[in-house]
Amino acid sequence: MIKEVIVVEGRSDTVAVKRAVEADTIETGGSAVGPAVISRIRLAMERRGVIILTDPDHAGERIRKIVSSKVPGCKHAFIPEAEATRRGDIGVENASPEAIRHALSRVHTSFEGAPPQIGMDDLLDAGLIVHPRAAERRMALGNALGIGYCNGKQLYKRLAMFGITPAEFAGALEQVERMETSREDNRA
């Protein structure tokens, strides 16, 4: 049984989570997260803690931001888009039990206002911003770190918010580069 309550978007997500792990969920009912839902999430946070597990899309990211801004200290779990997509539909409900368990095993705690350990220059040097394949590299890095996909500015904030160390960043970047090298070798 997972101690924390898992915040998901809807009933189908709850079903998918319960197929993967024994846990309680709170459903937001979509991206219009109302005051009653926020109150339940606050109570869950006070009593047991909260893990936010939303779809890896724009609406899921919006819900994640709303909840974490109104209920500080939430933990975050991310399922890569490729593991949550079936027939063009993106969502937690499409993820396998293994993908959900893997995401929940790599939970990150948010440290709001944490000083960044990785600078914008580091992102530039790593080809994660202002690079022809920056979006692709950010997705691979986000998957390697378990922090999800985001644009360059959000990546900078997320690295600080989750306290990603330079060593973790370098290790994930090595994975990204090995993956790219492998892909290029396969094309040749």
C-alpha cells in the first residue's frame, strides 16, 4: 500500500493506478480543479502526503501546476508520453501497470524556491535549448531523470524545483547522448 494519496485526473486513471498498485486516489475531474477538490487534497497532504500523477500533456501539466501551487510540498511522478500513449490518446489510463509502478518508484519532491544547481548556460552547452534537436533532447533527459517533458524555461525551473544535482544531470545527459549515438549507428 502506498502511503500517499495519488492525485489523478479522472476515473479511468484511478482504475489504471489501482491495477498497478494498492493506493488511494483523488480525482480532479479534469483541468478545472475546484475548491472542494483542493480542500480534499490539502487534507490528504496533511494526513498522508500527496503524489501528483497526471497525464503527460498540456492539460495534465496545468493540473499539476494548479495543485502544487495551492498545496505546497506535493510529490510528483511522471510517466513518459511514449509509455502513456495508445492509438494517439495520451493519458495515465493508457499506461501499463509496469510504467505506473516505475513512475511511482521515481517520485520527486518539490523544493519551491530552491536555488538552481544547473544554469541556463549548462542547458545551452548540453543542447537542451537553442539547438535543432533541443525538444527531442529535453524529452529524453526528462525521461531519464523522471521529471517529465517540458520546454527550456520549465526545464530550468524543474531542475531547481526537484533539486537535481549536477551529477544527476550529467548522468542523464550521458544516457541521452548514448541513446543518440546508438540511434545514429543503427542508421549507418
